[in-house]
Amino acid sequence: VNRTVAFVGLGHMGGPMAANLVKAGHRVIGHDLVPSAVETAAVAGVEPAASAARAVAEADVVVSMLPAGRHVLGLYDDLLTAARPGTLFADCSTIDVADARTAHERALAAGMRALDAPVSGGVVGAEAATLTFMAGGGAAEFAEARPLLEAMGKKAVHCGGPGAGQAAKICNNMILGISMIAVSEAFVLGESLGLSHQALYDVASTASGQCWALSVNCPVPGPVPSSPAGHGYRPGFAASLMAKDLRLAANAVRKGGVHAELGMRAAELYAAYAERAGDTEDFSGIVRLIREQSGE
Ligand code: NAD
């Protein structure tokens, strides 16, 4: 069934995601605070709206793809009175779990329905419609959103109630952040022991050290030619985004009183690394910081 979708936040991720909804035959009305983002989306067939409130007035589903929780909550405050009762609000941004739960509560209180549906897969996945969606909310809401999510991605997992999608996202990325540091430290230790990158890779990638950080996004150039290390650490997944996700994980660790020493440490290391690497380096470039700090 073709739907009318209001898409708010047409940035690096939202722009191509909205374009894929158009390709799948949906009517998409888009809004972004940045006019050039709206213009680019319009070329792909997204109808420009002068305001977010205008965009949602006729929509069945509102998809948002914004930087952080405060943007999402601010937007919901503006929009929840502008949409038709029962409109489904699906937020795909990566935000704090507590903010996601607040967004659900506010949507429900206003007579709307809600889903948190953050993604993994990056800009490449957004363009190629190969994202993975992790959704939190009711089963009926997930079922309704599913065809839209599948038009923008290859997989959609219903993780549980409100906030469960955000929870899955930060738990996964906490594994990723810690494992990238682990793999990077092991390569630098190997260097100091005179072990070649290839030899360590050949052993660990088929032994118990195997993980995505090693075998797909290998932080040293050579063993995996397609990894960002082979391309000057061009992202990929930018250091700043890893730092953001680990900060969200660290918030949740603190709030929950969870004892997660490595997760907390990984958040600190990535915060420091992202200060200099920002958006221009892949998160695997942290291996260079570890090497520098080792005096090599
Ligand atoms: P981006 O900064 O490129 O896009 C965000 C857009 O939101 C911007 O164009 C901005 O102008 C717009 N915006 C902000 N407030 C607005 C408002 N009130 N109304 C309308 N538009 C508004 O960011 P991005 O890279 O597209 O990331 C979006 C979200 O996706 C973030 O939460 C990020 O953590 C998450 N994410 C990003 C990636 C990635 O690789 N870029 C991967 C997974 C998840």
C-alpha cells in the first residue's frame, strides 16, 4: 500500500532514505532546516514543505532522522498537534534511550502512535537501501512501519517495547567500540613484538579473536583491502559518530548502575580520539592514536 510519509531531517542519512521511499512508490513530503538539503531531496522526488507542521498535516506516517534527542523532542512538541490523530511517528535518529521513551509517552498522550527505529549501516547503507532497523514499540506499530523500513533497508528487527530499538543500537555499538579498541591494541602489541599485520590477521580472523572490527573493518591497511584503513581512514563510520553512540551507551550504563568498565573506558577513548579525528576519519583510525601513545 502506498503511504503518505512526512520525512523530517534530510541530512546525510535522511536524504537518501527519503529518496528510497519515493523509489518504492510512496508520496514523501520532506522538511529540513537547511534549504540545500530540501533542494537535493526534491531532485529525488521528495515534495518540499515550508515547515515540518505543513509536512505532517497530510501524512499517515512521520519519519524523523535528526542529530540528537533534543531535536526529536523539540520536533515532537511542534508536530504532535499538527498531525492527524493516530498518525504513526517513527523516529530513526540515534538518541538517548530515556529521550526515546519520553518521545513515545508524548506521542501517545497526544493521541498519536510511536516507534523508535534507529539504524545501522551508515550513509552507504542509506543510499543502497541496505540499512538494518532496530525497532522499539508495539507490534501493530512495527507491522505498519515494516514495509517503509524495508523500502529503506534490508532488515528490520522488532526489539521490544518503547526504547528497545535505541537500546539494541547502543548495546551493539558498545560491542563494536570495545572490539575495535581491542583489535587495534592487539595490532600495536604485535608490531612491538615484530609480528606482521598479515600473520596476526591470518591467525585471529580464523581463530577466537575473530570479529567484525578485525575481519571487515580491519584497522591496519593490507589484510582487508576494502577496509577504511586501506583508503586513508576515510569513513565508513566516522569517529565522531562512534564517540556519540558510546556517550549514549555510557549515559545508560550510569543510569542503570551497570558495571561496564570497558564500555565506559571505550567512551572516554573515543571522546578523546574524536576531538581530533571528527567527521573526517573512520573510527578504526584509533589504531594510530594507540600507536602514537605507544611511542612508535
Ligand atoms: P545530518 O546532520 O547529516 O542530518 C540531520 C539533519 O537534520 C540536518 O540536515 C539538519 O538540518 C536537520 N534538522 C535538525 N533539526 C531539525 C528540525 N528541527 N527540523 C528539520 N530538520 C532538522 O546527520 P546524519 O548523518 O543524517 O544522522 C542523522 C541521525 O542518524 C543521527 O542521530 C545519527 O547519529 C544517526 N546515524 C548516522 C549514521 C551515519 O553514518 N551518518 C549512521 C547511523 C545512524
